[in-house]
Amino acid sequence: MSQFAAQPASQVMPEELLYGVEGPVATVTLNAPQRMNTISGPMLRQLTDALVKASEDRGVRVIILTGTGRAFCAGLNLEAQSKGTDNLSVGSGATPTNIDLRNTPPPVLHALDKPVIAALNGSAAGYGLDLALGADIRIMAQSAKLAASYARRGVLPESSGTLMQTEDMKEGIRAFLEKREPKFRGR
């Protein structure tokens, strides 16, 4: 994990993101239910820090990524973006940003040496879908839905989500939704 330049994770994270370890399990919880856990700039950095912290903790053997409220994650906080109160710089009128996409949660998730379980308590859209696809295992509530809603919002996939959707991942999702056994090709 030394390839990632994440800032040292603080022991107490702000309430937008909860981090806890119980035995060999680290739980990272998106905690902004009032906005369906949409990702803000600070939350993005805290999520990366929490994943790196769990990865570097020798006592942690598995990481659970979940959310509070009725959604797992409804994507980036586009409302704050449109008001100019967040610094992710997406959408029309975007300005340069200092975010290094190599050090954001989806690439970090793929580089982890520990298994990650996305416990989808609710729907995952946009960036939330990318986070879910970055996990090794996805467990979804029956009411949860997955949505690659980038085009409807007029934005590009936020974090290489389309690149991460290999044929086997797509087949696994289709099989799950159709309640059948997947037919994997090994790619």
C-alpha cells in the first residue's frame, strides 16, 4: 500500500465517515444519510484514509464498507458542486482540482491486499456504484438498486467505474438480479 500517498488517517474521523475495528473486522461507514451518503470532498479524502488505515492495520483481516440510512451511496454530492460549496470540480464550469485520482477510493480498493465486502444497505448510484464494484464481495439488501446514472446527470463516470466493469462483473450482477447462477469466463 505504500504506493498510495494518502494522508495519515486520524484516530477520530468526523461524523460523515465512521471507522471502527472489532476483532479482525474493520467497518467503514458512510454516514451522511440526510443526503443519501453522497460523497463530499472531505468525505472522499476520509474514505481513502480509512481504507489505507485498515489496510495497514495488521490485526484487520477484512474490511466492510457500508452506509447509513436508505442508500449505500447516491454518488458525488452534485448539489454542493452546483452551489460551489465543495471542491471536487465536476460538471459544467469545472475548475482544476488537486485530487489525484490514483489516490481515491476505487483505485485504492482494487489495490488492497485484504478482502473488502460492500454491504449495500440501499441503492448505489454513480460513484456509489463504483465503490460497490471495487469491493471483492457485494451483499445487497433486497430493496437496493444499482444505477450507472452518469449520462442522466451529464457527467463522465466519476472514478473509472466503466473500466472496472469487466465482463465477469457484469455477468455476476446480471445473474444476481435474475436470480440465477453466473456463467463466468475467467476475465
